[in-house]
Amino acid sequence: MQLVSSRFGVLAIAAEDVLYFPAGLPGLENCRTWVLLADARHEALAWLHSVSQPQVALAVVSPCRFGRVTPAGIA
């Protein structure tokens, strides 16, 4: 599948890499299909990019970058 991103240009996305959120995300309920893209310049950063609305991409960071993740939160 091909994603034409306003931010990253034309991207080839494998169907198995598409994440589906049945209810969307808070504030983005109409965006239900997403793909997680690594940032080439910043290893700590990734982008949760909407497949259905290519102008929407959210910067994300793993909580592990901030400490040890436990069931109660980040230690």
C-alpha cells in the first residue's frame, strides 16, 4: 500500500504494519488506521501517522525512554 504523506512524501506501507483503532483516538475519532514510522534523525522519536488523513501525524516517544515501566506506571 502507498501512503502519500504531506510530511514525509510517498511511503510504501505493508498492510500488516497498519494499526487499527476502532474508536479512533481522542480528538481524532475519524482517524482509525495508523502506521508507526521511525524518525530518521531522532532515534527516540517516532510518528504515529494517519493512513486515512495523510496530513495528520503525531510525534510519539516510548515511555521506556523516561525510566522503567511497571504496572503502576513509570518508576
